[in-house]
Amino acid sequence: MYNVMLVDDEKLIIQGLMNIIEWEDIRLKVVETAQNGYDALEKFKSKPVDIIVTDISMPRLTGLELIREVRKINSKTKFIILTGYDEFTYAKEAIKYGVESYILKPINEEELQETLINIVKDLDDKKQEKNKILDKNTKLIEYIENKLNENYIYDIKDSISIDIENKAYTIANIIIAKKDKESPYINISEIIEKYTEDNYEVLHKYNDQAILINSWDKDISRNKVIEYYEDIKDKLSKESNESIFISIGDLVLDIKELSKSYNTANNLKKYILTEGTNQCIYKEKIKEVKEDNRNFKEEIDYINKLIIEKNIKDLEKFIVDILDDKKLTPKNIYDFSIKVIILIDNISNELKLDQKYGKDSLSNTIIQLCNESTRESVQSFIIRELEELIESMYMNTVKYSPIVQQIVNVINDRYYEELSLKTLANQYNINSSYLGQIFSKETDNSFSEYLNKTRNMKAKELILNTNMRINDISKEVGYADTSYFYRKFKKYYGVSPSTLREMKNY
């Protein structure tokens, strides 16, 4: 079943559309209606749909302006225009925005129904194709990670682009280090396709990271392979306007040795921490790097002291100063960071705080940490974990005023309900403005901030510790609107819920 929105400034037209089409018979459901483009856009932002049927001439935002704005949010939404304007300029503009059909009023019922049926078929085909791609993507990743039988590649040889006989092979990891985390998704496959022959596969691991598999003639030189990846790096950087990092695996002479090339590329990926972006890294390039076996005992002892003092300001400065040390190797950075995470876990247990890392959550957190790809993101990760710990310590020791303590208890116990400061103020017979002021003063958060923070912390635990669907987790923690949950979660943790789940899985 696909969701539909009907948009027209005449209520009778909308009512007519509801009645002339047997929507459920063609696997469609009208979930939203709007009487102007602006209202439709706001509704789409909070609850996206698959198909929008819209008039052109409407107040506040025309149908064409609506299409233009929705395309910025989701380029895959399908549009049908219903209009009384039989003018070429309108039709031309509609074609430019990729409208599925331009139907004149009075509406021909059969024409509209046929258009809708064709759209449903197209959506089905795209979903089926996407599922095939995802399945192949997952299986190939499992194969190069040595999780499948070595002969599996021969079973799927007709569905992949690389040659599997009498060739040489390399695997490279590609990382896009975005300047702005809110930047739109970059399709690495489309860019590489412009500059590469058929003998390659792009596997999408998670946001802004991909695996590139190439097959080569057996007599190709290592220098030629590196030149190719340097060129791909430059092309990706130019077309995406972002910083690119590529780690290149060994050149292997048998398709069954792909995992060897992958392991090398994966191990080299960590050098983004010390070598920076806009680099291609390979074994020959970093062979002079010497590991420094620092144990960081003094640093961890000092961090322990600052945690007990709840001195987050000095903690942040100390973490940044350590990780800014250019002499650190990637191993040093990860060793230090993991020791900080383990220290946080130990302190949580000693102080009998709410368990921060229960069961396998500690290992999941460490895996997530190791997937951070820059010094800055590692810094942010550690500081965020320290802030959460100190906040838990503060909540465990600070005595709020009785009314604020009651509100905090309600949020912690009933965060999944539709809570509002006004409702709780009425319940406790107190002015809502005054309650909001003292709550903010004592907790350093507004009521909504505290509620969202609690919900997001609970959601993070469910994402990392269960196999619940993201949509179900959204509802479980109190967000009726999944897209709103995604925005709040990403704002708080820096990654989307699905990206965090994928990090856990890999």
C-alpha cells in the first residue's frame, strides 16, 4: 500500500477525487489532504507520502512551487497535476520537474486511474530492484568479509560486473568526510560510473562510506592501480565538493583472495585520523610509520579525577589537547579513546548509576567509536559520552526542589507518553510559565529539551541492544512521527538512527 496526498483549493474537488477512485483496490491510501501548497508542504515534511495529486493554481504556494520544494526533500515522490490550465508553459514547467502526468479538468476518471496504476507498477518495480541491489550488496559484503563459502562468488557471477576468472583484483574503502553533516546524500556509484569501465562493483556500507571492488588485467602494475584510485579520489572530490579518503587494499590474483585485499583496505582506513582527508593510503605509503606504544596511564588518571570533580569544561579541553597531538598514530588514538570508554563504564558501576553500558552495549559503543573517521569526530564522540556520564552523576546527586524532582521522575518513568509542561503544571496546580522557569534553572534544560534527550537516550539503547525496527523504536520512546524522531536523534547524536544501527551491524 502506497500513501497519497490530495491538494486542491476547492474542497469539492478533493471530495470528488476521494470518491471517483477505488483507492484501496489499486493499493493506494489517501492519508493527507491540503487546500494550498504551503499546507501540503508542511504536512509532507512531517509525514512524507509516495504520490501527490495537486492542482496548479493555489494560494500561498502554487502546485509547481510545491513540486519544486518537495523535490528538494525527496526526489522520488511521484506527482500528478490536475489543472484547468491548458497552457504549454505550465506543461513545460511540469515536465522539467519530472511530473508523471498532466491531466486537464474536468477529470477523466479512466485516465487518472490508469496513471495511478502505472505509478504503482513503477514503484513496485523500483522497490523490487532496490531489494535485489540491497541483497546483492549484503551478500558481497559478507563474502569479502570471509563469512560465506569461498565458492559463493561463482553462484552470483551473472549478477555482478567484475570478471571472476583470470583477473587481478583490488578492494578500496571510500570515505566522504562531509563539511556539513546535513549535506545531501552523495551517490558514489553514479560518479564512479562516469569514469570506470564495467569491471567494478560499488557496495554501500553506510552513510558516506562505500567499498569499491575492481578487476584488472593480470599484468597491470601496482602504480597503475594507485593512479586509478588517485584519479577517482580527485573526481569524487570535484563532483561532490567534499573531502575524500580512499584506503587501497592489496592487489590479489585470485577472486577467492578478495578478503585479503579487503582486510588490508580496512586496516588502512584508520590512517584518516593521522593523514587527513583528500588522500589515497596504501601499504607502501605508510610503511615508515612507527607505532608508539603509549599506555596513557597518567592521562586516564587525570581524566578520572576531572570526572569525579564533574569538571566538564577542563575535561573537554584535556581531551582536545590530547587528540590534537600530531605524533599520535591511529592505534594511539583508538587505544586512548577505548580506555576512556572503559573508564566511564567503571565509574558508572562504582557509583551505581543507571547502567550506561549494559550487557553487550559496551562492545557496541566501542565498535561505534572505531567507526568514527576523523580526529574531530572521535573527540566529539568521547566528549558526548563524558557529558552523558556527568549528567547522570549530577542527576544522581543533585537534589531538585520537590516540584522539579516530581517532573523529572514523570519524564524518566513516562517519557513514551504525550507529556506537556502545561498538562503537568495543571496536575500539580502550578503556573506553567513559572514551572518552566524553575525547571530550566535547576536542570539546565527546557522541559522539551529534557524530554527529547531522555527519549533519544532510550532510543539509542534500543537501537544498539535490540533488533526492533526503527519505526517501532520511534513509537516505543514516544515519537508518533518517525521523520521528526530522525531529525531529533541526528541533532543529538550526530548520526541518524539507521546509520547507528548499521554501524552496530558492521
